[in-house]
Amino acid sequence: MEKPSIQNLTNFLIEYISVFLSAGTYTARVAKCVGRIANAYGYEINMNFFFHHTTLNIFDKEDSSIQRTYIIPNKHNHVNFKLILELSALSWQIHDHKYNLEEAKLSLFKLTQIKKAPFLANLFFASVANSAFCKLFGGDFYGCLFVFLATLVGFSLRILLTRIKIDLRIQYILCSFLSSFIVFFGVDLKLIQEANVALGSSILYLIPGVYFINSIIDILKDHILMGLSRIISVVILVCCIAIGIYTTLSINDFGILR
């Protein structure tokens, strides 16, 4: 396998890291996969991860005077488990099958061009899943129906706010308020019997569970700064959800606030 120039490899790794982190995986996985790729081409890489930026230093094992150092911004997109799996597999393919850098670039480009699932399909299945959770927790028929509608509207609103680049925390407050308010409308009409279950289920699509798990893994894998940053971000988002629900309960003077 031909050894690529350090600049070409660095450019490839910057793109690889950006896509990998934006897919929603934990930091240690990115570090291992990137290290595996660099080692396959005869280089060594050191990385330092922060919530908004990643610092990387790569150098030639045979001549440490040949090196590059970059600080790259982290992107934050929706979690994509399929992309995480494919990117991890790509690092092994480079290592085991001795891909040259051009083949690796082509593979990465193909992965980034994979079409996402249609928006309407995502919207429908997310709404069905939330409705199913409502039933699982003991909700009644109308509770499930209003949870389905609340998720449908709230999820659509979040996608819209994301596209117009509204701050994520404001998104969570507005979406949790709107979703819980729609469910409370069903409670006010005396259609929903299990109000607590329906209200709790209406905002489940907003719970950042994957990010919480990633933060714990980061801390356990000694990426302390990244783990703490992520867990603080998760706590803030959960507080935003609570503000949205509290606003609904305050407006309607519901049980727990009386």
C-alpha cells in the first residue's frame, strides 16, 4: 500500500472525524477508529476532544519532524446508527484490506451520500412509537391517539426550527410545551382518563437518551472533559423539557400544581 502524504491523510481524517462525531457516537470509538486508520498508513495521531472542537496532531512514525496540527469544529446532527456502523467498518477495511487513500476517500464520500430515510416515514414511526409507549405505560385509547398527534406536531415543529437554525434549547422548550398542550387539550375535553401517562409520553421523542449514554461512556473511557460537557448539555435539555411541561401545567392549573 502506497504511503500517502501527511497533508492528504490529514484532510481525509478531518472529514472522517467530523462526519463520525456528527453521527452521534461516543468519543472513544472515534479515537480508536481514527488511530487505526492513521496506523495503517504509517502515521500516529493524538487527539483531544472538546464539546465544540477537536484538536488533532498527526506525525510520521519514521520522521517525527513531519507533522500537522489542526483544531476542527465539531458538527452536531441527528443520531445515525447506520452511519456509525459503516464508518467503524471503513476503518477496519482500510486496516485489513490495505485500501489506498483514494479508495478510502471514495468510500467515505459514498457513505456521506447515502440518502436518509424519508421525513414523512420518520415522522410517522416516531409518532407511532410514542403512542405505543403511552399504551405500554397504561394509557387509554384517547391518550394514545392524542400522544400520536402531539408527537406528529411537535416533531414537525422541531424539524422546522432546526432548519431555520433556532437555538436547540428554545426548540426543546417550544416543542415540549406544544406537545404537552395538545395532550392536555384531550384531558380538558375529558377524553383522556390517564392524564399523567399521556402527558409523560407526549415528550418522550425529545429525551436525549443516546447523548446521556454517550456521556457516561466518555467518562468511563477517560474522556472526562467531553463526557462532562455532554452530560451538562443533556441536563440543560431535560430542564428545557421540564420548563415546557411546567408552562402547560401552569396555564391549565393541572393537579400537581394546585
